Amino acid sequence: MMLLTLNRQLEKVMPIITPLGVVVGVLFAVYLKNFAYLIPWIFAFMTFSGSLSLNVHSLKRVVANPLPVIIALFVLHFIMPLWAWGIGAIAFHDDVFTITGIILGMAIPTGITSFIWVSIYRGNIALTLSIILIDTLLAPFIVPYTLSLIVGEKIDMDIWSMMKGLLGMIVIPSLIGLFLNQWTKGKVKEVFGPKLAPFSKIGIGIVVMINSAVVAPYLKKIDMKLMSIALVVFFVAFTGYLLAFVLGKLFRQDKGTLLALTFTGGMRNISAGAVLAVAYFPPPVAVPVVVGMLFQQILASLYGVGLRKYFDKMESGERRTA
């Protein structure tokens, strides 16, 4: 009972967990940066915990109507990385590290926490889980090669190490969670899911703190460059949600599907992006990704409120027409 209460309280403060983690990481960088070796393990636990909801049945239902998944993947791994590259090149044309960081922030897979937001606003959970699972399995191949295609000639990247890192942090824990949920016919999710959920959210804060501590020298000096990065990252992240929603509307998707598309298309596994940036790139590449952590949950919260008002207005209009 205590863990359930803690989890509910953490859900309410999700929008401030990551910004607070960034601040704490910068302030106590001298102590926290020495714990960077723990990040992959904490992140693997977070992925495993979130993956206990995944199941094959969700995939089977989606196979009958694959269009929403195609829309989500198109936004996640084609439009948004190119859009990030274009905006980044305009704003920071002579800074390949910052441009790479902005692209990395949009090339990483959708965030597992999108499931939380879709659940809160009663969207299509089965579709959300399917998008998360498919995108997670594709991540070790899509992320390195997206970066390689766009900025590969301008910056050194160890693609194979990056692929192994993604496998260890995201794919393998997800498959273990999926297998256990399938094998126990959902019992592992019912028994352990609620108990692990609060620790997973705490893990998000810890990962953000440690990653922020590693790049603290680039965040402590608040100058025009850092402010510009923050504005560009916020703008690019904001348009991700909007674009996913607009495409869903263009293809006449229902309310539940629109909610799933908006959150999965807008959110990213930003903690994984920060881990990759810190582990496989020069420190300046991590700055846009860490800055993106400030906005991720806040944007999700804002879009959630906006979507609720939009659908309430639509439904009241339909009732008046009827």
C-alpha cells in the first residue's frame, strides 16, 4: 500500500522530477559524477520495470491495423531527426557537436513513460505498448545508423559499441519483461509492477542527476549559447508532439489512437539519449540532450491538458449537434 501511494505521488510530480534532477546533478557534480558507471544498470532496471506491461497480444491486435504504428515510426525516425538536423543547422551551423546532440535527442526511441501519460488520459494503451516494443527492438539499428547517415562524416562514432549499449540497456531488459509477463500470463505485472514502479521513477531522477553531473561544466555557465540551445531544443520537442497529433488527424484516427500517437511521437527515451551521449560522444554533444530532460515531462503535461480540453470541446459539440 505504501509503495502504491508513493507511486501515485511520484506520478503527480513527474513534470518536476527531471528538471530537479538536472539542478541537483549540477550542484553536486563533484560527488555524483563518480557514479557514472551505475547508469547502464539503473537504466536497464527502469526498462525492465516498464516492460512488464508488454505482451504479444497487443502486437497481434495492432497487426490488424498497422497504420498508427507506421505513422508513429515515421514521425519518430524520419521526420523528427531530419527536422532536428534542419533546425540545428540553421541555429548552430558551425557547431557540429550541438547539432549532433539535437539530432540524437530526436533519433532515440520513444519514451517508456509515454505509457504513463496515455494511461492517465485514457488513450489506446495496447497501441502505445506496441509502438514502445517495436521501437525498442529497432533502436539498436535505427539510432546509430540515423546518426551515421546525418552526421557520420563530421563526428567520430563507435556504432558497434552504441548498438551493444542499446541492446544492454533497452532491448534485453524489455525482452525479459515481455517474456515474464507472457510466461506468467500477466501475473508478474500484477504482483511486481506496482512494487517496482516507484523505484523506476526514482531511477529516472538518479540517472538524470548523474548524467547532469558529468556534463555540469557545460551547464554551470548560463550564457547566450546555453539559452539558445534550450530554446531550440524546446521548440523541436514541442513540434514533435504537434506533428504526431496532426498526422493522426489527417489519417482520421480516433481519440484513443490520437492520444497514443501524440505522446509516443512526442516523448523520447531521453535518459537513454543522455547515457549514449555521455558514453559515446564528446561532452558538448550531451548538453542538448540533458537540456531536453528539462522539458520532456513538462511538455507531456501541457499537451495532456491541451488534449483533454480539445476532446472535451469536440465531444460537447457532437452532443449539441445530436
